Amino acid sequence: MSDYKDYGYYDASHSHIHSVLIPPILQLLNNSRPACILDIGCGNVALAAKLIDSGFNVYGIDASASGIEIANRAHPGRFFVQDVSSKELPAPIQHLPFDMVISTEVIEHLYRPQDLIDLALTAFRHHQGKGHIILSTPYHGYWKNLALAITGKMDDHFTTLWEGGHIKFWSRKSITELLARTGFKVTDFKGTGRLPYLWKSMVVHASRS
């Protein structure tokens, strides 16, 4: 497992970001109706629990032992401690025919984002590598970057003065290119939170066939 500092979850409550991510993700899932979902980087499963309550079949992995402990109190046997850089899924879920991977606010923390995509492909092995992926990550683009510069907020936004945090900063173009490298085609894009083009985050849905 890579060098990882546990987030330190205390309960299963939603964070503010979930309030802007859950509606578009639910809309995308209701449109595609996947049979079996893997949540990569599920944390304390605040999102996954909402999806389970909405009738979806969800399993998850996260490097946070505290998050997975909380998750399994409510949904035992569905969530497992595992780092994104792992090459294989936990043994109890290797047989499951995942056709959808979701990963929210994770990829911006990864030194090697391709690890997440590779793990998604591993999850799709029962479908010969075919499947769907929904990613969310903080949005960056021309107008947002310009607004940050004009208002003098650039240093605050891209601060390096804290441990951990975001190490990759994604735009619609760069996240699309990452997915395209392994045969995923982006079919939906949704900006969420704040005003258009100043979005807090973005949700991307891509498929591989």
C-alpha cells in the first residue's frame, strides 16, 4: 500500500461537496441503471450509502481504515480497506460483475491517476473491459482561473501550505484526455456548485465498449 495518511473519519455524515455531487450522479445512474457499482475511494461511504438507499447495488474500497469501519457498521460485507494503487480488487468482491465505477473527489489526490483507471478496468474484467465510469473532481477552466487571478485568490486556491491535499488540477479537456488514453469516451459532463464556468466541481461520465 502506498504512503497514506488516514483521513480520520468520525461518522457517516455527508460533507458539503456531497450536496452538489449527489444530484447529478443520481441522474447519471438513473439514466444508465448499472447492475453492480464499485466506488473507488469511497471514504465513509456517505455517497455510496445514499446510492444503496436509492436501490443501487454498491460495493467500495478506500485506504482509510476509519472510513471503512464506519461503512461496515451500516452495510457489512460491502466495503474494504484497499489503496487505489493496488493491482487487484479485494478477494471477496473479485467475482462480482461490475459494470460501473464511480470515484468522487479522489483523482486530484493521486500521484499516478492512471492507477484509478487501471483499477476500473480490472473491475470490468467480467465484461471484457467494457463498462462505465463516473468521476468527479474540482473544476478548472479559463474563466475560473481568470477569476482566481483577478481576485487575488490564486495562492489560496493552489496553496501548498498544508499536508496532503490536491496535487493534480483537472480541466474538462485534461480529464477527457486521461480517459481517452484507455479507450473511454466521455458521454456526459456536468458542472456543479456555484455559477456556470466557475463551478466548484465537475462530474464526468465515460464509457468503454
